[in-house]
Amino acid sequence: MSQHKVILLLGSNLGDQKKNLELAISKIRDAGNEISQISEFLISDPVEFVSSNIFCNIATIIFTHLSPIQLLDSIKKIEAEMGRVNDSKVSGGYCDRIIDIDIIKYNELNFKSERLEIPHKKHLFERDFSRILLKDFI
């Protein structure tokens, strides 16, 4: 099996945000992925919804044997294990969350399904905090 280079963005705006992000990275590693690089933490305001809770975000490069959908399933499992109950794709909108993990790039793949779009265009082109985190990764 070949290794795939993937860029993930993680965010949290509930509880101990940095601890949540560190736990998520640990769970991603424990799921059999190699963590290659992790950005600095970045504090940002919520995007596309109103909340008094600010976000802490990081970007990471991982290497994985998983397919895009297998990786998505693994990430969704981690989010659920950490207590995330609302998925924006299911609920149709954003809300406060203990953890959010997005697949930004997967090799140079262009992929679109009902559940997943790679590359994640909003993070690459529309969101300022994402561009700051990804500037050394892309």
C-alpha cells in the first residue's frame, strides 16, 4: 500500500481548545497515520455562524494508507469519540464544536462526493485563518 500525503485542518471552540486539538492529533496518530508536520496554534473568530466562543485551530500534514472515504470515516469516528454531536453536513449549518477535522488536500486528488470534496475549496481560497495556517503547507 502506498502512503498518501494529506493536509488536515483542526479546530475547537469548546472546552480546553488546545487540549482538544492535541487529543485529536493523538487519536489521528493512534489510528495508524503518521504525523509529519503540525502548525502553530491560531486563534480565530467563528466563520459562517455567530458565537461568543473563539476558535483555536491548527493544520497538520499526515501520511496515511487510507483512501479518502476511509480517512473521512476515521475522522468522523474521532470527532464522535471526542463528543461532537452535530455535523455541519447533516445539520445544514455550523455551530460550536469540541472538535472539527477537515481534509483539505489528499495528494493532488480532485474528488467530489456527497460527503466529501477534495481539495476543500473554502479553506484554500475563502477563509483567512485557513490561508494563514496553510501558507507553509501548500
